[in-house]
Amino acid sequence: MSHPSSTYRLQITSAFDLDAAADVTGYLHDLGADWAYLSPVLEAAEGSEHGYDVVDPSRVDPARGGREGLRRFVDAARRARLGILVDIVPNHMGVAQPTQNPWWWDVLLRGRDSRHAAAFDIDWEFGEGRVRLPILGRELDAALAAGELTADPEPTAQAPFGVVRYYDHVVPLAEGTAPAEPSTDAAILRTVLAAQHWELLFWRRQASELNYRRFFATTSLAGVRVEDAAVFRETHTEILRWVREELVDGLRIDHPDGLADPGGYLEQLAAATDGIYVLVEKILEHSGTDHPEDLPSWWETDGTTGYDAMAVIDRVLIDPAGERRLDALDERLRVETGLPPAPAYADLVHETKRTIVDTILVSEVRRLVRCLPEPVERAEDALAELLACFPVYRSYLPAGREHLDAAEAEASARRPDLGDAIATLIPLLGDPSLEVSRRFEQTTGPVMAKGVEDTAFYRQTRLGTLTEVGGDPSVFAVSVDGFHRAFAARQASWPTAMTALSTHDTKRAEDVRARLSVLSELPERWADVLDGLRGVASTGHGPFDDLLWQAIVGAWPATPERLHGFAEKAAREAAEGTGWWDPDSAFEERVHDLIDAAFGRAVAMVNDFVGEIRRYGWSNALSAKLLQLAAPGVPDVYQGSELWETSLVDPDNRRPVDYAARRVLLAEVDAALERGEYPVIDKQGAAKLLLTSRTLRLRRDRPELFTRYTPMTAVGDAAAHAIAFDRGGALAVGTRLPVALERRGGWGDTVLLRHSGPTVDVLTGRRFEGTEVRLADLLSIYPVALLATEADA
């Protein structure tokens, strides 16, 4: 198998381990999935639900089933004729609890003499030969005075010279440094601590004084130097064993932009795996525009994980006429709550990115300063400004020099006082032979992720559909022609890249976004409803009220626990009324009161409005799913999303999935269709299961029907509400802007123009012939159809 026709993502955890995953392989085959796509399975930090905090790359996580569990899963998958794609994490390792990570522990025990010292990206000189650990709840003097630290000389196999304990934290003592007996004495401890290969810091000092590279701003994830050939071999020994023993058919690479040389890494991986199917989690900016960022064409990869496709699919179902009125609503909310006018999106992004580099990523900026070959006056300020102005996740010099030039132009315009420093820095940052240039490229991504996705997206509240990973909220909608251009380009350049609608990183799952897109057709109605809801409960911040009430409406019905979790995270990420470092209890109390109101004082209003828009949201959801599943690329079905998927940001989107119920429902759908009965579109989601299963099965069983991309034409008064394309024998038809379509009285005499010959709609079994097909007939049961030549159906 060179590449899959589709994938199905499974989140492997201790509660849903590899044996549990093995039990659902038969269901995945029946659904039509071609490959199973596993979240990381190497040993992760104890209790990790996501698996991205790998602590031992040499073995499969025992909590997730271990090596034997992986073998049992593979055997089950092969019996079910499934390929296997596995998510791997080359950029970082989990170091929250050093005792759990043998490599990190050895570095703390032996310092630069550790055989694993080269594995981690540590600035030893800045730490005066020590690794800085920001684990203290207060400054060291205060912690010592309070007797919070203990030096314990008792040797163990893991710690032959004893340990220091600080609450749940344990770190090893270096040889010859232990006290004669356990001690909490401040004077003794000062002597002991000064002799270690590590230094304990107050946790707030991580922002400015850390001396190892992190994943974004997460201190518990330490950067790994896979650019070192020896480190690559050791971190990939188990992964390459999977490939060699044919346990996996493909790999998904997490966060390649964190690596020193992503292209070089992919080349090395391709050589070691004989060119196995590889996808990269790469965020491309400005998806849906006429000039989107391109994936580096020279990379040894089959494409991205599909956020770029998701942004286009979402936006073709949004009514562009709603933009002005939703903007007006946002401005009114600002005035009513005493906020300044909304900045232009580019200015908002600059503000939030600059805030990030001036606060939680100061350590990274100062490391860049230390890497400069010669001192540059005002270098820290100038580097921070260039990072805030960098227009994409990163460049890959010598390619992408235009992005650095764009950052220079914007930074110079915004801060003319830094002109001399910027002019001095640009030649250095543009020279890929210099360490400062390489590290600058590794730093632009974290600034973008934390400043945009994790901050600006929670402040840009006019329509929740727009603020999704890989999307640009300033791009409100995409025309049908724009959609066709994007997917024609995908077919031509990256036909085996993944396409996604929901992932473990999406802030709002696909069907939440599909429902919220209805608001673009009903902006005045939403403004009225929101006024009523805010009259019941408000945070005092009008635009953030809009975000919260949209999330409630989009995910409804939901449990209070789920919505409270989302609301608190959103509020702290937005960092306007509260924040992660210094939560504002009064603001957060209002946030939680608003959520409580949705289940009490405002529950009738929420139910009424959801009931009003729900069927339009279902129409959007089915159309989006068909566009994803039938369009060019390899569609991924995120776990459970074959039924309505109304999750919010993690950890909500990693909730357990009821596969037993799905098995039963799929069998019922199959049996009903055999009898000529169609599942209705209702809250059960059987119609979405029908669409998902029939499209996946057709792609898997008849791949010759999906070999090209040809936009199709609809003519008639309602033609703008149709989006259709022919994949080379499979013709997909979706509905857009269902509110306006209903208001105009439906499809009328609008027809789809197609090649002649008998075809069958695989969703309903109905046959259609002729070059003109009335959309009123074709879409009389569902808002979507998938036509295939009768012989192939």
C-alpha cells in the first residue's frame, strides 16, 4: 500500500488502549476506512491522554498496551484489511517528571558528561553548565526558608547518589554532592544545590531565564536535536523497527517546524524508511485566498495533515453577505462594554504576537541575542519586533527569504526607532550558515502559534467558524470558484495529502462550525438572540460574551462540565479579562455564571434558538463532510465524527467514543437502505453515518472513480447554492447557504449539467440519467448526493 484512500483517527490512551483499538478494527473496515491512524504510542508521561509528551522513545507505552498490544492491534488491523498510520513526535520529549524520562534524568545526574546531553537543545553556557528547572512555587530563598526542599542521600538504582525532593518533584544528586543524612537545613541545601548539574528556579522565571528549547512555551516539553545523526538514530530505533517489521504503513510527523532542518529531517527519514508514506503537521497561512502559502515542494512528504483544506471547506459554506453585519455587531458590543474599536486583524495579530515575545517567550528571544556573532544595540527589542511581524510560521532558508524581507519592511514601518538594529540583524538572520538564523526560523513558529491560534483567535469573536487551526479569520468566506481553484491545485500538486474537518487540535469540531456558519446567513437574528442572552448573563466583555454564547449554541446540547472547561480555557487564552499566570477571579466568576445561566435562566432561549437553526447546521455539516470525503486528498475521519461531532477544544475532543452504539447503528443503516429506506436527518446522526460510510466505501472499493478534479456547472436561479465536482466517475453535489435557499422557495428549475449515462446516488440508491439533473429531484432526500456510474455503484 503506497497511500490510503482514507484514514480514521484513533486517540490511544490508557482507557482506550491498543487492545481496545484492535476491537474496533472490524467496525472501521465496515465503515469504509482504509487505514487506522493512531495518536502517539511511544511511552509518554504517566497519565498523559494525548501522548505527545514522550518520555522514552525506545518502547511502546505500557499504559497504552505495550509492544505486545501493538502487535495484537496490527494483527487485528491486517485481518480487517486496514493499513496503519502512526503519529510520531521528533521535536520534543516530556520532562515534567524527570524520574519518568531516563534520558533527561541522566542529563540532570551527569550534566554535560551524560551520553544523552547532545539529545536535548540546551544552552549550557547560559546556565553556567547547569540545566535550569523552573519548578519552584516561589523564589529559592523563600522555599528554603519554608523547609520545602529535602536533600536525601539514600542511594537507589536510579539515583545512586541520592535526590532532592520538592513536593512531587524529584531530581538526582550528582556524585559526591550528597549530605551525610537527609536534610532540610537551608545552609546545607544551598551547598548541595550549588554543586548540581541543574538549577532550581521560581516557575515565573521560565519566561526569561530558561536555557533549553521548549515546545512552544511549554516548559515540560524539552526540544530534541534530531538534526544530530546519532540522536536521530536513537530516537527513531523503535519507530524504524515498526517500519522494518511492517507494523506500520505510514507516519504522521508532529510539528516539523520546531526542527532545526525540517527538510533535512524528512530526507533522513525517507532514506531510513525507503520512502514510506509521510504526512507533516504543517500550518500553511492564508488558506482560501488567491495566494496561499505553499508546502515546500522539495520536502520528502506526501503532504500536510489537512488544516489548509479544512479552512477552504468551512468558508465556502459561509455567506459573505454576513460579514459586514457581524462586524457591526462586534463594534456595537465593544461600544456597549466600553472597549476601544476593534483593530484591523493584522494589527491584532501584531499586538498578540508582540505580547507573547515580550512575556512567555522572552527566553527564546534572549537566546537569539546570545547567538549573535557580534553585539547589536537594541537587539532584543528588534528581534522581538521581527518575530511579531513575521508573516508565516517559518521560512526554510535559502527558500522563503521573501518572508524575512516582509518582516523587515513591516517592523521598520511600525518601529522606525529600531531601523538601525533591524538593518544590522537582517543580513545575519538571512544567512543560513549562522546559528542565529537557524534559531530564528525555529522561533517564528512558537510566536505564531501562541500569539495567533492561542490568543488572537480567542479575541476575534465575530464568527467562531473562522478561528480554526490553519485558518485566517480575516478571510471571511470563499466563493465556489475559489473552492474549485483550491482543490484543483490540491489534485495537481498534493493529491495524497490529508484532508481534515476535525482533529485533536481543533477548537470547535466540524459540526459546531457547521452550525455556527448559519449565523452568517442570520446576522440580525443572531444579534437579537445574543442581546437577549446577554441580558440574562454577561461577562462584562461584549465580544467575549459573543464567543461564549456561540460556543454554547454551537455545541448544544452539552454538559455543564464541558462548557465550563471550554469557557475557562478560552478566557485565559484570550488574556483580556483574565489569564493563565494571574487569573482574575471576579472575571472568571462571571464567565462561569454565564455558563450556568445557559443551563438555568437562559435554557429556554438557548433551546429555542438551537431548534431554529439546527436543521440548517445539519445541512452545512453534511455538505462539509461530503466535500471533505469526496474531494482530492486523503480524508481523515476523526474518532467518532461519523456521527454529529460537537466537541470543543481539548481535552473535550478526546472524550471516549461509543463504538458499540456505532456498530449497531451502521448495521441498521445498511439494513434499512437494502429495504429502500433512508435514515432521516435528526439528532441521532444516522444520515451522517450513511454519508460517511458510503463515500468511504466508494473511495476504497472503486479508486478509479477518484482520479481527477473537474468543477461541475449548475444553472438556474438557485445555482449559487450548489457546489459540485466530478472526481473521474464519482460526482459530488453539496448544498450551501441553506437558509437563503429555503427563503427563495428551494431549487426550482435549477439543474446540474453532467455527462450523459446512467448513474446511481450511492446515498439513496436512486438512479439518474441524462445530461441535466434537476437539483430539486437529486437533493429531495438529502442536501448532498454522490453519483457514480451504475456499473460502479
